[in-house]
Amino acid sequence: MIYPEAMNIPGWRGGDGNAAYLDKTLRHRPIELSLDDSVSLNTMFMLFIRALFASFLVWFVFGFLSLFAAVGGSSSGAVSIAGFGALVAGIIFWVVLLLARFTEPIGEWRVLLEDRTGSVESTYSKIAGSLRVREIPLAWTVRRMYTGIGARHVSNRLVLTEGNYSAYVSVFGYGTSLYLGWMMWRSRRGYVLIGKYLVDLVNGMLGRTDPETIMLRTERPRAMREAVHAACREGLYVAIEGQDVPIGFGFPHGLPPIDAPGPTPPPVAGNPGFAGPPPGQQHQAPGFGDQPWQNGDEPPYQR
């Protein structure tokens, strides 16, 4: 028999969304395999097919030129073109095989709140400030750009990266509603996939790879995902309750300027104020603590 007193959790509070979310984490569940960074044979096959297809296209073009030269009576020219095409096709094969990026989706979360477009900046500041205050060890990029929906509609984004993992947080107004969501991806180049596959293959033959080791490699990505989701949930509560969060909480030096204007939408009947955005400008300023914004730079996983 389980006594009710034994089920009490110190510090637990019920009746709010945060408690409901935490309640669900008390349940055990099957092991999640989406964060397993092991490279399957199917992934290797798809990588090989992609490189083979790219090289075939190049070879086909040069083969057509070689055939055209042969029909024109230049047999030596046809042989030269075919040989050069084979060389270029081989180079393309290895370039695509080793440098092509293979992207795998990890997870996402999103919500659309009605009549909350006025809370966009407070929500954005709350999310950024929560990550900064908790000293989450992630590389980041801050971006703001026009959505093209209207002059007042700006997409506020955070790009958070750690190693091969990237999370994209987006907050923007959609009509009179507020959209908030995040997506997480794993992105690796071909040479990383090949190296990982060979290392795991050798370790498996030597008995150095076991399920525990494989799952332990997913701990940091799991922590990253939960940290991003926790910050977004705090931003969600700010939007729902209509709280006014100072911009300085998330951005001590103020919001970054908007990157660039989007396309001007056509006029909307009955809403003369729904016009295209004014011209924007590139930005480069300090923010998010003492670090400079990485304006225009690629995230670390793309370098």
C-alpha cells in the first residue's frame, strides 16, 4: 500500500502549467533514440548515393560534350573531353562525399497565442535573459528581421549551438497573435559521419561500445534541449499573463537593430496601416552579456 504522505514532493506546487509539465517528467518512458549520434549504415548509403548522383551529373554533361565533339569529327577532342570530365566527376564525388552536410531533425515545439502581439519583445527578452542568467553554455546568435507581413511585424530569433547541435528560437507577431517556437537539429559533414561510423565500427569489434556509453553521449544534447524549452516556457508565461519584462533583462545593451527589410506586401482592404516595412540596416553591437553579437557570421556548426 502506498500512503499519500509518501507521494508528497517537497516544494511541489500544483495548479499551473509549469507544475503540469514537471509532473509529466516524473513518469518513466522508453529510451529516446533521436539523440543517438551513432551513424547507421543507411545514413552512409544515403551519403554515398548523394555524392554518386552529383558526380554522375557532371560526368553526363562532359559525356554529352564528348559525344558532340565525336559527331563533329574530332575524335581526339572527344577523348580529351571525356578524360577531363571523368577527372572532374571524381573530384566532385569526393568533395560532396566529405563536405556535404547531413542534417537530422531532433525536435520542435510551438504555440500561437491570440491577442498577444504586444508581448513579443517582453517574451523575447525573457527567453534571452533566462538563458543568460542561468549561464547556459551555448554559443548564440541574435537576429531580428522583418517578416514581410507588416511594418510592425518583426521576427526575433535566437540561434543556440553546441557542437553539431543547433536550436532556433523564434518569436514574432502574426496578425494580432504571438507565435513562439523552437526547433532543434543535428548537422554533420560527410567526413564527420564517415569518421564516426569507422570509430564506432572498430570500437564495436573491440568490445568498447555498449548501449550505456552510446546513451551517455546524448546527455549534453538532452540538457541543451530542456534548457531551451524551459526558457521558452518562461517566455510563454510572460505572454499569457501579459507581463512587462524590461528589454535590459535579456539584452543589457538594448535590442539589436533589425537586419534588413522584407518585401513590401500588397495593400490589404480595410486595413490601410498594413503596409510594407521601412528600410532596415545591418547591426553590430555588444549584447547578451559581455560577448559581441555575431552579426552576419555563420554559427560555429557551419564553419
